[in-house]
Amino acid sequence: MLKKVGAVAAFAALASVLVATTAWGSAKAPARASAAAAKTIKCGKTVTIGIAYPATGPAASLGAPQFDWASYAKKRWNKSHKLKIKLVVGDTKLGDSPGLAVPVAHSFGSNGKMLAVVGPAGSQEVQDSIGIYKKAGLVAVSGSATRIFLTRAKTGNPRETPKGYFFRTVPNDGQQGDAVASWIHNKLKFKHVYIIDDEEAYSQGLANQVAADLAKFGVTAGRNHISQQQQDFSSVVTAIPANTQLVYIPWQLPGQAQTFYNQLHAAGRHAKIMGSDGTDAPGTFQPNGNGYVSGFPVDFTSSVLKSFMKAHNHQPETFGIPSYTATLVAATAISKACKAGHGKTTRAAVRKRVPKVKLSAKAGLLGFGIQFLNKNKATYQGPGDMGGTANFAIYQITSGGSYKRVG
Amino acid sequence: MHLLLFNIIDQIRSLGWGGAFELLRNGIVLGSLYSLIALGYTMIYGILKLLNFAHGDVYMVGAFLGFGVLTAFGGALNPGIGLVPLIIIMFAVAMLGSGVLGVGIERFAYRPLRNAPRIAPLIAALGVSFFLENSAQLMTNGFQYNYDAFQLGGKNGNFGPLFDPVFTVAGNPVTVVQVLVVGSAVTLMAALIFLVSRTRLGKAMRATAFDQEAASMMGIDTDRVISSTFFIASVLAGAAGVMYGLYIGTTFYFMGFLAGLKAFTAAVVGGIGSIVGAMVAGVLVGLIESYAIGYVGGQWSDIVVFGILILFMIVRPTGLFGAQAIQKV
């Protein structure tokens, strides 16, 4: 009995210490974040980059390749550079309610060694946390937040992120939506399309963009919605009109897209299917002979891609590649800032270096060179977006299951 | 609102009788799975007055065990044994494995809390649920695993016999796998009713559910009865997991969450503690979901299903088949 009481008392004491420490930590966090923003940081041998991604929760399957690719960038960088990088992980639990993007931002902001952040993964997470990153003076480079208005003002509203604090190594929804709708109308010449989003911000934004573009072209586009937890699509398939020529599914989970295709096919429907970069996963999404995806113009024969696949025993998915590129962007900016500061730097100096980073198509792995815009371009792009030829390609999925670039 | 109603009427018209039947078929198949899971919630609640939130995750583990067997025998595209023995082994391993897991959960997470305040086992149930989900996520890297059930037993990547039509109604096929799911679910439910109403174990389960202390004083080993209840409930969830894999074609670590929530809804709507109620309400939830997706739109299906839960709680707090509890004051 005494032993039991002792154990309970010890546990209670430990819990009180933990609670007190946490409470102290949260009360001091904003002050420490502001202090860290102005602090001069010694670069030393290793510099710290945060990575904010969904390590657990419903979207963990999206976070896993992002983390793997970012870790791979770290490994390759550290092999070839004197100044090493270290990744500090922040699990944002994207898709869970409540998500943790804000606490992660506070924690990164308070970390006196942190110089830049890769992520956050979701556009909603960027909206929620960018103010905290700004206060902490940290720059965020996301490999998957594609909402247009993060970088470009909507009529009557300011842009959703402060200029100079948010960058992305992925073309935005406007660019992808245009590429997809043009392909459907100009090349496939389809007149009846059915769009199904997965109710996440990424999917809805893209679906809305494609629907608006198709409407301009005079293409009829029906609409339905599913959730990311849903796997039985039999009734969704029933609701698709019989004359539908193409079902567009801008989803984030390639396995779910494949399940949908199987059920569509099993129901005797012969409509083609088209996915987005979220489903761009050869080996997982295989509507063989009946499908298309929009994705990055990645060179699948690249030795870097091959060695990544070998190391991670993965199918050649491409969703995580922009996180590899984002890590390189952050590392390059830090390295240059450290060099300019003779072994010392600040978050502000790193932030100012990011828009000047240039990576070749070969180095960035995305099929186009990385160069950030410093002013608005065309209808959708703004500072923080990539300029140059950064855009999506269209792949046809052949009857053998390989992805063949067609647009 | 008018626009929504107009859209629904338009959709009903455009889908016609053929579409209505398809939705009926889809709803019955999906509802059969919900029923099997709901039975577990209702049995465990009936005997322990515990909402076992980890039950949906036992179903997920069952689906993975079935997938493991399929993979061990070479996968759907190249199975090393015949289709029928393969499916039997998948069911056997998943049911047994889930049953053992259920017993383990009861023994190590719930039994020590048997005399604790009722909130304690509830929190433990949530903890077990998170533990199972996150363990599965770590073991599977968060990826979805494809049963490839569509190709199971098929040649050259074509659909296998599971997707052959058994009969057609108004031009709509009812496939082998759909008959298998509904048939297996009905058989298992019938077996459960027989077990509970006609066997010694069933009598002991009923006695324990009625008054655990009195049952114990009458010489019933209540711990053993409770373990058996967990075993049976988990066996049903394991079977549902394999059926899901064969019918839907996929399995992933988070699949137990929503299915568990809907099955729990069915258990409550049916009158928690009532076996017949869980069976009927499971099918009802499946049908409502199916028609909501088909006629109203996917974004409304959860609103409709969970709206019904609220409505039922207001109109009939005891559910469809639930009995009014008499409390001594």
C-alpha cells in the first residue's frame, strides 16, 4: 500500500513540475519569440531549420513523404556542405481538430537557434500561423500550401500572408486549375465533366478553380464532395450522370483515388478519371489506360529520385518533392546569410536571402528552375510564388501503368 | 434551401428507379458492415455499461490482419491458393486475431478500472483507440494498403469472380462480394442471437448484463463472461474488417474512426444494449447515408446521419428497441 501511495505521490509531483514548466513556457513564449527575432545567431557547424508537417493525424500519409523528402535534402546537403543543417520537427496534425499549426509556430519562434521553417503543409495552417512566424521574424517556405490568396490579393482584400515571410516551392491552385481546365477543353474536347472534391481546403480550392475555368469554356461540370475518411464511393458513383466523360478528383490521398477508380470501374462506368498533384503517385494511383494527372514535370529517371526511392522503399510518389526543394531553399538562404555575416546571422538576414535563392531544375528536382517573383505576375501569381516556367504538367496513365507526359 | 430542394428533386428524377435501387443495394451492403460493428458496441455496453471507443480500431486491425493473410499468400494478383480457402483463412485469422486483441484490451485496459468511477474506463477506451490508431500509423507509414480485391481471382488484371453479378434488378447487378457481405453479416448476426438466447454462455451474459454482482453470487464467473463478450464483439468487428477490405478494396489506419462513429450512432439509434436494435439501425444508417450521398450530395451525408442521432435522442432517448430503465430511488 505504501509503495502504491509513494508511486502516486511521485507521479503527482512529476506532473506538477511538468504542468508548471509548460505554463511558464507558454506565458514566456511570445516574449522569447520576439527576443529570438532580433537575436544574432552564431552559425557554427550546424544551423537549425524547423519542419512543420502532419506527422500524425488523418493527413499523416501526406506528411510522411514530405518529411522523408526534407530529410533526404538534409542528408544530401550535409554530405556536400561544410555548414550542416539540422531539422527540428513540429507535428501540426493537419486535418485534426484542433490542429497544432499555431502551437508549433510558437515553439519554433521561441527556439533561439531556428533560422527558417519548411512548411506549414496546409494553406489553412499557413493562414493560421503566418502572423506568429512574422512576429518571430521567421521565414516559412512551404512545399504544399497552394491557395492562391496566400500570395496574391483578392479584389478588395489584402493578400493573406505578409510579403517576404511566406514562399512556396509549388505552383498555386490558379496555375494548376488553368492547366487542367485547358487540357480538358482544348485537348480532350470533353463537354461533360464531374468534379468531386475531398472537402479539404486544397481540394476545394482546386475544384472551384477548375469548375470556374470549365464554365468559361462552356463545359458542363457536375459537382459532389467526399471526405478524406470515406472509402465507400458506391453511392457517389451512382450519383454521377451517365453521360459524364471525365471525373476530376483533385484529392490528396492517392490510395483513396485508386479505390474510387476501382469502384467506378466495377460499377461499369467508362468515364475517364483525372487527378491532381496530390494523386500523382505512380504505383499507387493506377487507372491504367483511363486516367490523367496533373503534376510536377519531374524527371523520373533522375538518379536523385531513384536513390530516394531505394532508400525509402517507396513508390515513386512526387507529392513530397517540393518539400525537398523547400529545404534546399532554406538551407541555401541560411548558408549565404551566414557567409555574409562572417559566421553569424539573424532571422531577418535569412529572410531577405530567400527571395534571391536560385536553384536549377536539376538541383530542385521539380522539372523547372526555382526563382521567386518579387512582383505580381499574370492573374494568380505574386511575391512568394515561383516565376519562370514553374507550372504543372499533364500525364496520361498508360495501360501499362506508367505516367507519360502529354502536356 | 429552395435551391437545395430543387436539386434533390432533380437528382431523384435523373437517377430514376434504377438509381434508387442502386442506392438501396449500396445502403444495405454498407449498413451490414455498420451492423456488425454496432453489435460490438451494444454488447459491450450491455454487459459493462462501457462505451468502448476502441472498437472501431479493432475493426481496423481486423482489416489489416485480413490484408496480411492476403499478402502472405502472394497478394490478390497472384494468390498461392484457391479463392475460397484464401477468403476463409482471411476471415479466420482476422476474426481470431481481433478476438484476442479484444480480450487483451479488456484484460489490461478495462478490468483494472472495473470499480473505478465510470469516466475512468471511458478515458481508457479513448486512450486505447489512440494507441491502436497511432501504432497502426507508425507500422504502416500512414499509407493506404490496397486489397486489390477487384482483381482477386481474376486473370490479366481483369475483375475477379467476386465482382461477377449474381442477379440483376432493373439492369443493376448485385455482385458476389455484395451477396457475400450481406450473407455473412446475416449469418453472424443469427449465430449471435442463437448464442445469446439459447446457450449457457448467452444466459450467463444476460445475467451478468442484468446484475453483475448477483450473477457473481450465483456462481457465474463474470470476468470470464465479460472476456467472452469482448472476444465475440471483436470477432464480429474483425469479420467486418475483412468484408470491408474485400468489398471496398482498401485498408488504412484511420478507417476505424468514422466507421466506428457511425456504428456507434447505429447502436444508439437502435437502443444501446439491444442486439436486434443494433442490427436494424446499422442497416438504417447505411441506407440513410447512401440516399443522402446519392440524392443530396456527399457533403451532406454526415450531417444527415448524425442529425438523425440528435433527433432520435430528442424524440426517443431509448432508441428504436431500447427499454426504459427502471431505477431504484
